[in-house]
Amino acid sequence: MNVKAYLKIKVINEKGKCIYYRRYRSRSFVANFINSLFTSLSNQGVTLVNTGGGTFNQAGNQSGNFGINVAAGSGDAGHGIQIGTGTTAPAITDFSLKQFISNGTSAGQMQYGAVSVMSPVINTTNNTGYITVTRAFTNNSGGSITVSEVGLTFTFSLNSFLIIHDLLPTPITVPNGSTLSIAYEIQVAT
């Protein structure tokens, strides 16, 4: 089986016109992803590192259905798709974005929309399947904001854990009044 993730990024200006669109291959699943998968498959405990840098012992019997919830509500920047301004290449040990952009309308902040998780799409013709996680971010800060890193974080037992961390090939400048839309598409193929 082959597992891949793609990142789709779009910027819509205040007039509703698409001013930027790119699709990138995500290359940066991090240790929390594989550790959560391990504990779900083996029912053995594992230590995860939350976004604050603290450790959390996830017992095998706590994992339930993979233990991942990325469906954050509007204004909840604690999990789901997150954005930042960091420029350091991702590492397998990353547990948070390097320079997280917080939720809000002050300088350097963006408003986090709700996360949507689409139902799985299974294609029996070519033996593939995928799920898509999307989130919109609105820039009402009064100035442009440059986004250079993106991550996907889940919440479990009142902790948040980074599972994917991507440095964008080219930073994206989001003008004031514009909306940045990000989608992670996670695919499997046989």
C-alpha cells in the first residue's frame, strides 16, 4: 500500500477572485503520526509530544479509532490545519510549527475558519482512496501576511499533536481582506 498526502493552497482576494493556486506533495509526516498509528494497530502504549513540547503517554487501550480528531471549530487554532511563518525545514521530531500564526484580527494574525473533513472517496477502478481536510483563514489584520509553513494537528485527551508539517516551496503573501484556503488530501493506493 502507498500512502501520500497533497497540499492544495488557494488565495481569494476581497473581490472573490482567485489570485493564487498551487498543489504540492506533502513530504513531512512526523513521529506523532507513526506513533499514533502504531498504538492503534498494536494496542501498545506510546509517548507522543504535544504542541507545547510536553510528553503524553498514550496507552494502547486509549487509542480508540486511531485517536485523531482534526475537526476544529471556527476560531479554534489549537488543532486542525494550522499556518505559520517559520522557514526551517521540517524534521521527523517536529511537534509544532516553528512560527505559529495565531487566530485573530491584530497585526500578524489570521482568523481561523472551521475545519471540514470530507467523507472518504474510494475508487475501485484504480484501487485508490482519499480523504480531504480543509480550512479557510481570513486576513483582517490590516496588512499582508506571508505564510511559509502549514501543519495538521489533532487533539486527543485535551492535548494537541502535530502529525504533518510542511514548509512551502514558495512562501505565500496573503493580502489584507483576502482568504487563504488550505486542503490536505491524504491518499492510499494498492
